[in-house]
Amino acid sequence: MLFHKSVRATSALFGFLFLLVTAAQAQTAKLPNVTILATGGTIAGTGATSTTTVGYTAATVGVQALIQAVPEMTKVANVTGEQVFQIASENMGNEHWLQLAKRVNVLLGQPNVDGIVITHGTDTLEETAYFLNLVVKSRKPVVLVGSMRPSTALSADGPINLYNAVNLAGSPAAVGKGVLVAMNDQIHAARDVTKANTTTADTFRAAELGMIGYIQGGKPYFYREVTRKHTVETEFDISRLDALPQVDVAYAYANVGAVAVNALVAAGAKGLVHAGVGNGSLPARTKPALVAAREKGVVIVRSSRVGQGIVARNGEANDDQLDFVVADTLSPQKARILLMLALTKTSNTKEIQRMFYTY
């Protein structure tokens, strides 16, 4: 009798454990599958002490350590990680963008990947986000995230930013929204956001058009839509590209001359973004060099260093006569990205202007 009772008890125990395992597997199966692609930056940085928030070393912590530091993520997504490269983002180059974008497109083409988070240094995060916004070929969420304090700092912002980014990348609400930036409990569109402060945690802002949502309690709340075309709606294909055309930025200021423009053209620029003062004005001593560059076939885009507002076509310059393009509301650094991609398709300035009004 005791033997039979023991067998029944053991069977019941195994049955209970089986139900627990099955329930856990079912719960895991319901979670979104999010891949974290790590590229380095402050979020992967370390400092000499817990109070070191400047003068730290970026890009020292690997992706698995980042994941292990935020175990709460495993409750909201099935998380995997890849180390794409490990750099401080001021060293981000065109070759990194192409490598990253191609990997993103491969992963998003897999049915077992629901979204992607990219950890990134903040210095050029906005540029990488906009590049991906133009070349990713999926409606699945792609979220860039970073931090302003290294992982070793008191009140490091990396862990909560990463947790929020994973929640966002796994959310059906983020599908079709384009490439997003998740920082400081806020959601920003790649086209609009910029780094606006050198050191504070609230550095990412879209001062002119505003953020598009918040993340609260791990849940995204969207309040506006992005109207410019992005991701699957764009005409850009980088799948067979090994390099991007050389496009540079010439910055305007009081007493500026033609030295920078002439040097960049001589160095092989195929396109040039002029970060003009005010409404993209052309200083008298710079304009002849820009005109000469255009006559040599270099595509010129008039932008502004101001940071907000539309650069008006035929406003501060006769763009029709000069055969120049205007940047619309894009910052000089983002205008450079769009011009690079545009030049992979055409050198026709009318077509390129259409692209600037589309994306």
C-alpha cells in the first residue's frame, strides 16, 4: 500500500512539474522575439569610479554583459544579442552603416524576429537612426538606444533605457512607425531627433516637431504619426552597395571664405551640404566656390546651421538658376545622409529635390 501511494505521489509530482514547464514554455512562446545588436558607445562604457560621468572609456562592455545586467528584459521578450562592432560612435563610418543595415534587413526577414534594438553611442546616434530609417526594408520595429552615463556610474541610465527599448521593439504599437529612438522614457522619430545637450540625460530632443510618444511602465504610448516616407516606402536599396558616395558638410560663419568648399571638392566630394547661416544664406566669399563646384558636377544642398525651420527654395538664393537643392527641415548632418543615398540613384537635382521633400 505504501509503495502504491509513493508511486502515485511521485507521478503527481512529475505531472505537476510537467504542467509548470509547459506553462513556462507557453508563456515564453507568447513573448516577442527581440534581437539586440550592439555597436558600442557609452551604454557599453566604463569609468574609473562610480562618480565618473565624463572622461570614461566607451565601448568596453559586450552585448551579453549588457543583457545580463537587465534580467527584467527576459520577462517582456525573448532576447538574443549580437556584437556587430564595438566602437565609440564618433568613429562611426559609412562602412559601419552598410554593415549594420544589411544585418538588420537579414534579421527582420526572419519570421522568428519581431523587432530589433541597436545599442549605440549618442554622438552620432541620430545619424545612424536616420540612415536606417531610409534603408531598412521592413515594417517591424527598429529601436536605437544609448545612454549618457557609463554602465559603472551612479544612476546609470543605460539599463532603464535598454529595458524600455526592448519593450518598444516588441510592441505591436511600434510596427510601421519607422526607425525609433528610445531615450529618457521618450520615443522619438529618427528624422526629427537630435542630440541637444553635451552631457545631460535628457539630451535627445525634437525641439521643432516634438517627440512622438512616451514609455511608461514599460508600455509605449504614441501621440503623433510620422508623415514623411520611411523604411519600406523608400526607393533606396543598399543590398548590393559596398560603399557610399563621398558627401561632405561645409559650415558657414562670420568671415567664412572658400577654403573649406574648395578643399572638400578637391578631396573628391560628389556632393556638398552647405550649412548656411539663417535661412541657408550663401556668404559672398563662399558662393563663387559653390557655384564652381556645381559646374564641376558636385551636387550642392543648401541647409542651415540654425537647427529648426524650413530652408526655403529660392529664398536666400536663386536655387533654380544655380541648380542647387534645399534641405527642407533636415539638419546638415542628416541632409548629408539623404544626399549620399540620393546619389546612388541619380545626379539629377530635380529628382534629388523631390527626395528631400519626400523623406
